[in-house]
Amino acid sequence: MIAYTSRLEGKFEIALLNLGDEKVEILTSGQGNKEDPSWAPNGRQIVFSKRVGYKSNLHILDIYTKESYPLIEGKGNYTSPAWSPK
């Protein structure tokens, strides 16, 4: 599977493309633009940046439950996350 950012109804969401059957599944919704997905080494989670207005924070997304929660929230802008291999 490939995780990517897809523009839907004027904002960006995290999507999955299954290469076997070419099915697309949108994993996020709601406020803000979700961008820069990066797979966790366990293959179950994706870290991404969520931008609301001029502020970007990092969030973790469980691909099976589609639930996400903030990883880092602060005064700065956090973008382009990447997991280490281990």
C-alpha cells in the first residue's frame, strides 16, 4: 500500500492506495489539511502533519481504526515527519 495526500473538496486528506486492486481509501477527514504521510515501522500507523491556518502539528493515525491523535503540538510548525527504521 502507498500512503499519500489527496485533495478533496478544497483540502488535503491522507489516503491509501492498494496496489493489488487499485482501491483508494481516504483515512482522514475534518478540519485542516493533512499532509506528509510517513509509515511507522510496524506498518499499522502513519505520522503526518496537520495544518490548520498557519500552524502545523504532527499527528499519529492508526490505519485500521482511522483514529488519530496529536503527537506534537506547539508554537512552531512541524512538517515532513519521517520514522526511523527501528
